[in-house]
Amino acid sequence: MPAVEKILTLLALGAVFGFAYYSLNSTPVISDRNFTYIAELEWYQTYEEGLREAKLQNKTLMVYFWTIWCIYCEKYHTEVFSRPDINAILSEKFVRVAVDMDVNKRDTRRFGVQAPPYIVFMTPEERVLMRVPGYVPADEFRRILDTVLAEAER
Amino acid sequence: MNGDLLLYGAFAGGICAIAGIATGRERLRKAGTAALFGLLLAATLLLSYAFAVSDFSYYYVWKFSSTVYPLYYKLSGVLAGQEGTLLFWAMLIAAGGLWLERHGTEFARRSQMIVVLLALYFTGMTLVQSPFEPYPGSPPSEGYGLNPLLLDPWMALHPLTTFLGYGATAVPFAGALVYLFMSARGASDSACRVWITEGLQWLRYAWLFSTISMAFGGIWAYKTLGWGGFWAWDPVEASMLLPWMVMTAALHLGVEHRRNMRRYSVLAPLLTAYSFTFTVFATAVTRSGIFESVHAFIAGGAGKYVMLLLGISAALPLLLGLAKWYRFRSSVRESTRREEIFYAAVLVLIVMTFIVFYGVSFPPVVKLLTAKKYAVTKQFFNLWLYPFFLLLLLLTGLGLSYYEHRRKEAAREFLIFSAVTVLAMLIKPGENFNIVDYTSFISAKKPLLYATVGEISALSVLPPVAYILYACGIRARLTGLRVREVGVVLVHAGLAVIAIGVVFSPLFTSEFSVSFQRGEIGVEKPLMYAEFHEGFGRLGTWGVHSREVPSEYSAVLLGVREYLEGLKSARYWVDVDEFAKSNLSEGQVYSVRGYVELAVPAEHAMFVKLTDGKASLWVAAPPYSLKKGEEVVATGMVLLNVPLPDGTTGAVLLSDSLSFLEEMAFRRVQEVEIEVLRGSKRIAKGVMKYETYSNGDARRPMIDRSLWGDVFAVLDMKVGDVVSMTVRIKPFINLVWFGVTLFLFGIVLCILQERGQRVRPGP
């Protein structure tokens, strides 16, 4: 092989391996066998697991319906759930379930959710506190969390 | 007639052909190849006929057709599922086997062996998952029907063109394998030359049809999927792009290989063979059920055989290529500058192919192995591909304008355009010039490289595009108006135009929402901003919009109409008036159609008075909630001399259920007409629809095209009291379609020129 082409080939191989290595290490993991990872929080993947945990800890349950291709979910992850105050409330006061609607069709059907994003707040006794269809900006979402927690106290 | 018999016959024919080739018996081979193709063709025609006449005794026909479809939608059902596509694909491959009969060489016989084996394999898969499976039980009179989203003229043609393209890769695949095999064993170049002369032409056809198929798919997605995007990096779209990219690389390297057969004597056949392999990969992605996608129809019974074929067709060329490379490490030591430019561009294309392949395949593979799920979204593809895309465009410009006698000028131009490109990466007139929204999900960890690429300005696509157009100009000037050169120039100019369209159109799309009360006809309302920009390839919007700011645009609701279209099965009822005139005898069963005039509840039942304006009839039926004037069909037994709710006695139809005509209609259409104004100037007017079918809903947008872009409006949901819609202003979008048209013209010219002056194989 001529020298110039040899160099070009090596460069291309470098690009291929560099890309494979870099992207594998920088592409975010969104779930593993046990949890879904959103906004640096762990989320249960099925309603049953979440409910069991909510009963154990006697905490309010937040069931979040999402998909990977939904841009308002992305907005939830980057602008709402990750805002420090909201993030803290979510991690301390709630048991979180993230239902990937493409994968967990059973829970999607159980709650009759048509389109992501969609959030349902529930008590451990399965009393629905609030349903939030669609996207809600951070300030309003914070108010919703406060309302839900107050409601759960009653 | 049982179609499976034809398939078994074809299979037997294929075996005869193989035996004929292996033993050198010419008549057996000819008869076998002809039988293989002929019977597969007959089976395809039989299936098409069954669709044309709505023969629901075949389950496959029942599942994908309906009596109310016009003929072309009926016929599009042939390729709506895996069964039909496998059959069609087998038939196309067998046609390739028959075509090879034209050549009398040993090379052709060996290629034919491979092609016939492939056709046999596909026939076998068709038998495993046969389209001729009978409907379980007695066949119904009406079919289930296609997914309503597929009821679109572009979609009717999309699978056809896809598989014409896929089918055309089989002959080059075989040729490339035989070439690798024979040349590794020392056969002369002249004995094998036919592989590249004929193979290139087959590849061009495959390329043409794949391009058309992607264009049609894109137009369909733009119109039908509601989000108004032509490309979303869905796994199936991405995997369909793969064979196309490999074909592109193979064609470019193949041209060099044909010029000098000692150059690229491993890589060119390898890429050619992989054009086929990736069509199998695309099928595996579509049908195996491993990949999550809008196209993931049904994981079928032949899925594992597709995976097996994928493994074989990926390993075989690689092994043969390695063997050849090992034995004949190229003796070529010198390369021309032209070859180097070509080679560099092809390498960039290969790297891009790998990125797409990796993006499609690594998340499901990793998930199978470790249960870890990675977030590979369209941002992933856009981020990684964009820098290589720019490089490819620049190299394309260089390759087009490079001639030995203008070596220096070409190098200078390349440097200038590259430098301007780098500068343009930094110039951002506005926020929405960011190539990728790097704050999005994909870069949750904010890796440096992503943040950097995410900051590149979209303006950077303009210098390379200008370079290509300039280079096309130079080339046209230097070569004059030779057909082939015009073809080459058109293809690359088309690429440049497409590049502007795909980068700028999603970037500058503005999205608005507006809703009216149903009765607000003639009322003008401002369009509210939903999102200022969507980012490169940011398609798809669900949920509540976060910002609602009035814009300079407004919409006027011109009208709302609702109607039913097409009755699903043939008329089987009589009107009330005909019923009243007929000679009734007690106990006879009738179906009567009429409008509800009065409904009187009774114990466990109700009496309904049906009328058609001329006569009326009382029907006893189970309790329904009925509206006055509703059109129903009542079927049941006639009882005479029954005391009626109005005090008289007369005939009553004892019906255990009422059919609402609405339910029997092919579809219920809600039509909303609007006009869109900018200030006080009308910029668009049209009708959008919401269609409800028995097996799903479909939204048909209003698209008002103009040179500068489209106004696209689609209903958010079924029209109730509120008419709510999303309106998008999409500039530059028509550049994409214009570019594709140039591109296709170019390919056709190249094919025609090649046909005109092909070197015929020797005797």
C-alpha cells in the first residue's frame, strides 16, 4: 500500500477506535438491572418495586412516565429534576419510579398514560394525590411538590 | 391455488439449478434457474392478485388489506409485512440469478451459484413464514387493514423501492466474493474484470433505488408522523442509511478499481459485498425485535434466520478479503494525488458508517449483555457525524475540482475553503445557530468534546457547500457537457443542496400553538410561540409547551367539517321504505337502515322508531344511548301485529344489536380549514385532517409549500369542542427535496451513460 494511503488508513482506524472508546465512556447510562438514573437520582423501574419501597419507608410515591426520545422529558431531567432544591426534595421525601414507556408497557397501560412526560403522585396506600400530564417548568413544579406533600400529610 | 406449492416448486428449482451448476449440466441449470425465478414471480403475482381481489382466505391479506382501499393501497399490502417482503426479495435475487445466464464464463457460473443459494435461502425463509398461511376459520368479508399511518401514496411506494434497491445488491455481492476467491487463487485480472464492470452498474441501480426509498420514507415521515421531520435517527432509519453509505463508498472506490484493477483490490470488493450485508442488517434491525423503533413491526418467525444470514454474509467477505490480502499484499507502491483524495473521502465515509453502525447496534448489544441502557439519541448521531460530514464535504469539493494540470490551484482552494469553514464554526449570529443542543440529555456528564462540538455554528456548513458548487462549476467548464460528467456534477450539487436543507431547516423551524372554540369560525387568533428553535435534528414534541408568547403570526379558523368515508363492506341492508313495501312474513330476518326518530325505554330493552322520511319502523333493541337523527342498521327477526308504544299495532324488528353506520365506515374524517397570516398578509391556507379508523387514528397535516419554506399545521387531537393545533414554519425544507431531485437525476444520467457504452463481455 502506498505510504500516503497507509497513513490515511491509520488515521481512519484511529478515528474509529477513538470514537468507540470516547463515546462508550461519555454516553450516559440511563439504567441498569436495578435502577434508572435520571438527574443523578435512582429510580425504581416498575410500579410494584416502588410501591413496596414506599410502604416500607412510608413515603410518597412519584411515578414518572418518560421515553428516551421525548424532548420534554429531557427538559425535565436537565432543568427541573436537577435543580438543587427540587433534587433534594425528590431524593429525601419521595420514592421514585421512572417508567420507560417503550419498555414497561404494563405500567403504562395500568395508568392509562398516552404520551410522555406524565407524572402521578400517590400515597403508599395507592391514593392518587395528583396527576401531572406534560411538562411543567421548575418553579411551578416546586409548588406542585409542596402541594403534594401537604396533601399527603392529611 | 395454494401459493406454498409454488414456493416448494421454486425451492426444488433452485436445488436443480445448484446441481446443474455444480455438475456442469447446462440444461438442468437453465431449467432450474428459470423455474426458481418463474415460480417465485408466479407466487408474487398470486399474492398481489389475492390483495387486488381482497381474498381474505389468506391471513396475510386479511391483516394488511381492506375492501375499501383503492387498488394501489391494496397492492401496497403485499410489502406491508415480513412475509411478503421476503417473497419479493427472493424473487428479485432469483431474477439476478437468471440475469447471470447471459454470461457464459466460469466467473458467471460461480457468481450464479452464490446468487441462487441466496435466493434459495430467502425462499426457505418465506416458507418458514409464509404469506400464504390460510386465515384460521372461515374467512371474514372484511380485512383488518393497514396501520392508518401507512395509508399514504409515498408509503405505498417506499417498501417497493427499498426492496428493489436491496435486491440489486445480491449480484454485486456474489461477484465480489467470487472475485476475492478467484484472484486470491491467482486468477488473472482480465478473467475477473466483469465483476466490476457489471457489478458497478448493479450497484448504481441499488444506489438509485435506495436513495429514492429514503427520500420517499422521508417525505412520508415529514407528512405523516405529525412531528413534521424527515429524519429522526430512529434505529431503522439509521440502519437504512448504512447500506446506502457503504454503496456510496463502494461505488467511488469501484470506479478507481475499474480504472486500475490492482488498486483497492481488497477494499473495493469488500465494500461491495458489504452493501448486501448491510441490507440484511437493516432487515434484522427492522424485524428482529431487538431494536426499539417505530418500524419494529412484528418480531417474525424468520428472525433468527435473518440473524444467521447476517452472520454469514458479514464473515464470508471478511475472511476472503483477509485471505487475499495476506497472500497478495499489494505490490502498488505509488499512488496518484487523485487516488489519495478519493481514498481519504472514502475513509471518512467509512468512519461515518461505523459511527452510525455503532450508534444503532451498541446500545441493544450492551443491554443484552449487561442490562445497562445507554442514552443514544439523535444528538449522539448529530454530534459525532457533523465534523466528519464537514470533512467529507470539503474532500468532495477537492475531489471534484482536482485535475493534474490544476494541482496547485486545487490545493490552494481547498486550504482557503477549509480555513473559512473553521472560521465559520465560530461565528454565531444567534443562539439557534448551535449545531447541537449540548445541554440536552446526551451530555448529562458534559464531556469536553461534546460541549465543544455542540458549540459549532451551523454557518460552518456554508463554505463546504459553496466549495462543492464552485467545484461543480469548474468541472462542468473543464469537461463540457458529457452525459456522465453532467450526472456526476448533478449528484454532488444535489448533495450540497441537501446539506444546507438538513442543517438549516430543523434549526430555523419555529413552532407555534393555537386553539379555537369549535364555533369560532372567522376568528383570528395569534399563534403562540411554543419553542423558539428545535436545534439540529431536534424533532418531536409532546407535552405542554413551556413558553407561550404571542408571535407576529396569526391564524383564522375558516371551517370545521366532519364526515364519514367509504363503507367497509358491500351494502347488505334495505331502507325502511323498501322494508315497508316488501311482503313481510313473521320470523324472517332483515337488515334495515334508517335514522333514529324516537327512542322509548322499556323494561330491559327499548323501542326505537326508525325512519327514512318516507316510512317508519319500530325496532325492539337492547338499551342504547341514541341521538335523534343518528343513522343505524338494525338486523333481526320480524314480528307482526305487536302492540306498539304509539298505541297502534304493527310490525316490529326484534334486533339484538344495532350497528351504527359510523362504525361501519372506512374512516371518520374531521377537517379543519385555516389560513395563516403574518401581520395582515396571508402566507398559507389549507385543510388539515384528523382521521379515525377502526384500527387506529391518523393526523394529516396541512402543508402549504412555497419556495422559501413550508407552513405546516397539524391537529393536536380529535376535534371536540376545542380545535387545537400546532403550526410550524419550516424554512429551507424544500431545499432537501430539491437536492434529492438533482441527486436522482444525476444517478439516472450516470446509469444511462453506462448502459450506452458498456464493454460487453467477450465470447
